[in-house]
Amino acid sequence: MRTVGGADVLTDAAMVVLCDRPLVPLSPAFDAYLDECASTNRTLQFVTPPDSRVTFPLAQSEAHWIVHDDGYYEGLTGRPMHWDGAMFVPDPDARDYAPAYTTPLAAPISPRLVLTVRASHAADEPLGAHVHHLMRLFTGSPPAGWGTTEPLRHAWDATDLTAHVHGVGEARLVAVGAGERPCIAALRFAPLDPPASGVAETTTLTVGYGPDETVPVGDVPALIGDLPGTPPASVLAQIDPGRPDLTLEPRWAGPSAPIGLAAHGTFTGPPGFSRRPLGSLTWFPLGEGRSPDYWRRHEALLAFLETAGAD
């Protein structure tokens, strides 16, 4: 084992960082660790006690959250882990979740609306319009700021964000809301594969609701259909249970459940699915966000969309 650059353990397979703090964000140090691991083909694994929380951007990153209780387990899945001499790996003898993972959350479980937007943008198209529009619609205000790490360093400005993405080629960014309810987005940009030119975007937007609130599921299709600029290739809407402040505890909050999927184009199928036109998109309802069983319908719909062309 070797240590370098603030890491507690460095092997050929992993960089391990110990974090004994109540809330662990995607800090500049973590961003540097991720860059170093990407360049050296290592996995970043950070270890916290069971009463720590992580921010949404860190959970969305390539960093691997390990929780140390009586043993070790994955913070996001509860899968027991052990150290094999090079990195933390799944415990082959485990047959259930780690006990600490199944204890109740410290905060009331609340619904969170999650939208995953995939889009391709022309080389000269401004970026950030989709997240700007969705945050304003769901929270009452446009984004407050953006950045590569937490806390965010830049006030929201689509021109600056676009210049940054074009300057670095591939970018992993965070945007936060300023509206009446918690809202945060993880944005990923990368150049389109040749011969195409432009930028591919995948944005995951999460909106928090209180434990006694209801997500306006019925409004979601119309709000998605009103997106400005180049229409997205797809938008998946689902409800995830969790803390209303959008941070994550290393405990089971409950299963996610789909609401629907919007796909670019018009379609005549598949059988058994209702459809609703949303301008250049087609909305396929999948459920009310209450039952994880509807993920099977989502899988069947994806299989259809992968082979069917739009009319």
C-alpha cells in the first residue's frame, strides 16, 4: 500500500479516503481524487461512519461509498463489503443487507421527483436551457448557480456554462435551485461521436417534496413537452423516496417507481401502452410513481424503442 495526494490508502486498484464528517460533499479535493483515479485506472472509494450523509452530486459521481459499521457495506445499496488487499469488494459470504442499512432514516421519508434528460446539441447551441426551464417550472425560480464542485462557485449563467463545456470537452457539472423547494441537478456533457459534431448531455434533476406533500404527477408530461431549444432524445420521470433535503443516508428509504418516459418522435406502438403527443415528443405513461413493479413496463418499452423507428 502507498499513500499520495491526501489519500489514506493507495493500491494499484483503488484510492481509499477516510471521511469522518456528518456530510460529505463533492469537494474540490474529491474532484481531484476522481481525476487522478480516472487517469490511473483506479476506483475512488471513500469510507464514512454509518451516521454520515453524502450530497446528491457525490452520490452521482464515480466515487464508491463504503460505510464502516461492525463491518463494511456499500452506502447506496447496503451490500456487505470486505477488504481484499487491493480494494473493497463484495463479501462472497453475505446473504443479506448489512444490518445498519435496514435501520430507519434519521429524517422523515419524502417523495422526490427525478427527471433524467438525454439530449444532443448542435456545436453552436447554448447549453443549460433544459435544466434552467425545468427548475423554474418545478420550483418557481431558475437555477441559482453552477459549478464542478461543492459549494458551487458560479452564479447561474448559461453563456459561462457553455463556454466552460466547450473549453474542457467533457464536463461533470452541478446546478442548484433557488426556488421554494430543494432542487439539484447533475449534468454531464461530452462531444458527440464523429462524424457528428456537437455535445451530448445527460442531466439528472431531482426536486424535493415534504413528507406530507404529493408530487404533481399529472403535470409532468405537459411540463416536459414545453422544454425550449432542441427537443431531448428522451426524458424519464420517476419518484424516489428519501430525505426532503436531497442528501443521502446509508440506509434503505424504499424503491423508486416510474411515472413515464418521453421519447423523441411519434410512435404507433407498442401494444398495451397508451401514448400522448407532446410536440415533437411522445409521452408513454408507466405508472403513478407508487409501484416499482412498473419498471418491467419500462424495460419492455425500452426494448421496443431500441428497434422501432419513429413515424
